[in-house]
Amino acid sequence: MIGKIIGAVAGSKLAKSARGMGGPTGALLGVGAATIAKRASLPVLVALTAGGYFAKKYLAKNNEVTTDPATPPKVQAPAL
């Protein structure tokens, strides 16, 4: 029970800095994370952590805007 309380407090604090989430949502996610960490085996926890890391890297790479100084940006012609 203490682990769930700590998870809820930590989740609430982290959710306040995340976009699109509030304190109660983070608290629920923190409780869920504490429950999963308690019941899951070590290989499952490692796989979840690695999956989250690689998903974050993949999404950051896809959202990244690349600009090459050698090529000018494409300009679309105005619609008539």
C-alpha cells in the first residue's frame, strides 16, 4: 500500500510537467506502475523499459524537422 501511495505522489508530480495530463491522471498511472512493478517479473520490466525508451526515440526522430542549408525550403504555389 505504501508503494501505491508513493507511486501516486510521484505520478502526480510528473504529470504536472507533462503536456495533456493533470495530477489525477498521473496519480492513477503511478498507482498502475507500482502495481505492475510489484507483480511483473524482471524480464518483463526490462522489456517494458526498453520498449518505452525506443518508442520515445522513434517518435522524437519522426517529429524532428531536418533542415539542410544546401537545399532551400519548398514553397507551395498559392491556390487559385
